[in-house]
Amino acid sequence: MASQEVTDLCRVVLRDIYGELAATVVGSLLDHGRLSAQQIAKAAKLPLASVQVTLVAMLQNRFVLYWSDSITLHNRVGSDVKQYEDSDREEVEKTRPARAFYYANADEIYKVLRTGSNIVLVSDYFAYLDKDEEGSTETSSRASETAAEIVKNMLVYGHMRVEDYLAAVPTLEDKARIGSVMTELVKKKFLLPLTGQEFYPESDIMAKLLSKQLSQLPKNISETARITAATAAATQDLLNLKAQKDTKNLGLVVKSDKVAAANRVGKIRQSTSNFTSSSNSPLAVDTEAILSVNHDKFLVLARNEELVSLVASRIGKVSAAVYRALLECYEDKLNRCNQVVVSGVEFNIGTTEVIRRFNATGIDLVGSIVTGNKRVNSNINSDSEDEVVVKRSKGSNGAFVIEDEDIVGDTKADDQSDDDLDAALDNYNSNGNGNGNGNGDNKGKKSSSSKSHEIIIQHLELIADSPLKCLLKAGNRGGGEWFVPFETLSETLRQLTYADLISRRFGPISTRLLNVIRQMGKVDEKYLSDQTLLPAKDIRAHLTDLHNIGGLDLQELPRSADRAPGRTFFFWFHRPKRAYSLMLHDLYKAINRCYSRILAERKANAILLHKLQREDVKGHEDVYLTAQERNQMVRLRATEERLLVQINRLDGLVRIFKDY
């Protein structure tokens, strides 16, 4: 069950957006756990008909999950779910349970707070030239607005069938435009076909799979062995059900007249769950697919932004821009933050790919790296003109003297790697992203390309040499291969964020104590005082503050049976999971207070807000509002803006400690 802080926050969100009835029904599930509709009506003291109508709306957005023992798990997604329902409707009606149990899905309710940030994120992501089905170019603003509108509607309604969504569009031109953008959203995994398992609690799915595996195992083996084997098999089956979301081209079909005609007459239903595009055939979104928003993809992009900000603050902005280009190479490879990423062919990124994605607009790439004693020669162009090598030598007076010497670069590299890098760098400079303008001679272009390649590699090596370990060098093929250890990097991000919060709240001394305890393990007060170079009497108050918020724990080790304090060792230690969990509770409580403050401000200005909703007042506030009402409106909007910004920042911390 959810914690009290999460329960209170969910009630406030539902009461504001869906009304008092939804908050009461879901609140009963949050308080009591698994309940049937009759039990909810009894606990909430509401009519059964009202409870059932509310549950339908909550199930639409998956704020409430349901389960019955007669449910059968199927490996069907998207349009296959509709086909299964149509063909086996009579059988389903016969086996439909008379009683179902419902669960509150607190995680899905909380995601309502991220609606605005997700819409902004997808709008920025699609802010580039896109092409519709006819091949004409679409302006960046038009594409981003369309993508944001689609995601907003999906978030509001929970899930929708593509055919129903397009049926509400008035013109054929708009249908083609929206269908094209929706296809890109499905390709980028922002929208995914809905599976039937997403309406069921994971604990019940696991219990169902475990029961099935136990029934298939022989009973002549020990019970412990049966349970162990069944648990392993059921866990694998659960992972296979979740892996349906990772299927390539899920929710897409080949865009051809034959397939479209066959779909219309019902002769062929091409499911993308087992479809893999082996050719360059154009793909389009399946009109029979039931789509919903994939929040995991938004979390992947949000994590990339956090990592770029970390590199910018610790290393530099130009290095962060190079790191952003590297992380963009992972966007099509990662579907969720907890995906297992191992260094290898699939997840190693070559320097060539980083160069192609790097955008140097407004960045002084040449002046971003200060060279050392020697200027590195280019290994791409062995026929380039002489390079200048800067050397230092000691003079007669002991001072260093800088000398210039002309030498000719003579290096060898792999031919195939050089060809790939030359093609990438020529494209990089011809697009105006690099230091060259693409109009010079071939020799000048190669010189500029080699210098850009050299500097980008230096930035990647600079990031890899950082103590943060944001990047690992995985090989030298193709100018170098790089790997981002997301799992360890997410833990580092949590540690740094937690230390920053402690420093802001209790000061740098508390942060120093926490870092020493984290590195040394369990330490006593005397040893801690020696390591931090602080008197014991000065650190006790800070240790107490960290203990009160759950940042530190205290272990007693008595030296006698009477456990006398004078003969007892007291060791301080840090448990990250517990500390982060308690910090999450404080964050939920702070978000609840900010949200409640917004509702209180709206209630205090209810008369003004009601007047602003009038059709004759909208757009004519200067005419129908008095000077006092206009000032009141400005103060109200400024207060809401500040509180919403605070909620967004607090949610960023929640993502770090919970989702990444």
C-alpha cells in the first residue's frame, strides 16, 4: 500500500481534477487496499451505482486496477486485443466473473502532476522539420504543436483507438498530418499500444503465473525445490509479458494499399507484435491499435537532461553539449530507465555517431580546449600541411622558454574508420555546424574536420576522466567507442542530489560528515572527529540533525551485559535506501502543501475566477474588470506560477530518488 504522504497527495490531485466523488472512491481503496465495488460503497457510504460509474472513469485512466481469479493472461497487444474480444465475446460473457476486486494505482495518479512537463518535453523534441505522408516539409512549430496536442489528449482520456481519434478530425488534410505525427510518436515510443495486463495489479499477475507453474511441476520433489523452480519460471514469464512493450515497430503496419484494403474487409490483420520490417517499406500507425502514453520514455529523456546538467555544472557547457549528443544516440536504444544496459556492440556508441549528432550552433568548439605542451597531430589526414608543435625547454636562468618547431605529421589509422570519420566530418562541416563553412578547398575542409574531430574526442576523454564516471571508453574502433553506465551514474546522481539537499538544509559541515561516513562505513564519534578535523562537541548537533531526518542511523555495541552507556560503542552509519525513502516522503508532503496552497488561493478568489470564466469577459479583461480586480488577478497568477514552479522542481527530485 502507498504511504500516508502519497495517499494524501493523490486525494488532493483527484479532488481538484476529477471531483469529490472520485477522491472519495479512490481514497477508500488507498485506505483499505483491495476491495470490491460493494465494499467500496459500504466504506465510502455511497450508492453502488455512483461507485460503479466512478470506477469506469478511473479504469479508463488506470487510476484503478482490477482483478478476478477467472482472468486469463494473453500475449496480445494493440489491435489483437480488439480481435480477441470480437471473436470470443460469447465465451468471455459466459466466464465473466460476478465479482471483481479493485486496487488504487497511486503511481499513475501521481503522474497527473507531470502532464505539463511531458507536453513541453514532447513539444521541444518535435521542434524540427518533419515530413508528412506526401513528402512535403512541415514547419517545426506545426509538428511540435500537433505532437503536444496528441499527447495531451491521450493523457486526458487515458487511452484511445487511433481510428476513433482520427474520426474526430474534420478534414482529410488534418487527418494525414495528425496520422503522420502520431506515427512518429509511436516510432519514438512516446505512444505505445495498450496491453490487457496493464489493467491488472502486478502482484496478482505474479500469483497467477506462480500458481500455473506450480501446477505443472511434479509433486515427487521437495516443496522447497518446487517453489524455487516455480518462482523462477513465473518471474521469467512476467518479464516476457513486460517485454511486449520493447517489440520493434510495435503499433506500426506497412503502409501499402493491399494491406489497407485487406484490413478494411477483415481478411488480414497484421499485428506488429510479431512484425519486423526487413526492408525500407514505409510504416504507418495501425488504425486499430489502442494507444496510451508511455511515461517511461519521458523519464529517459528527463534523465538525459539531468545528466547533461550534471556534466555542465561539474565539467563545462561545451563538454555538456558533446555529452548531450552522445546521450541522444541512446534515445532509440532505451525504452525505460531500469532497462539493463551492458557494454557491448548494442550499447557502445562510436565517435562518428557523436559527431553526426553534435550541433555546434553558438558554441566555440575550437577555443573550448586548452592544449598542453604538445599539439596533437591529426590522424585523419596524413597529407595535411605542417603542424606546429609547442615545446618547453629550460633556459640558462632556470626559467622555461617556449620554442616552436615545424614537423610533418606522419600517423596511420584504419582505412575504414578514416572513411567513416571523413564522411561524418564533411557532413558536419557542410551543414554549418562545425568550424568550416563547406565552401573552402578540400585541404582546408579536411584540416577543419580533423580539428573538430580532435576536439570532440578530447571532450569525450575529459568526461571519461572525470571522477563522476559519466562515461567509459569501450574501445578504439572507428575513432573510439564510448559507453554510459546508466545504473551506477543514476546512483551517483542520487548521492550528489542528496548531499546537495543536506548542504542547503544543514550546512557544509553536515555534508562533510555524511560523505566521510558514506566512504568509511560504520564509524564512532572519535574517529569521525579525527577524519573531519572537527571537535567532537561541534559535530554532535550535526549528527543529531542527520539522524532526525533518517540520513544517519546509530548502532550500539555494548562491551558489558548491563549495556551501560559508558561501556558501549556507538557507531554512525548511512543506509542510502532508507535515507532516500524518507526524503521521498518529505518531498511528497511538500508537493501536497504547494498544491493545497494553490487550491486555497483559488478558493479565496472564487468570485474573480468565476467572472473570468464568462464568455463576454474572456479576452476583454481590461474592459470588464476594475483596477482592483486586475491587480488581484495578477497577484493570483503570480502566486500560482511560483507554486507550480516549486512543484515541478520537487517532482524533479522525486524522479531522481524514485524513477531513475
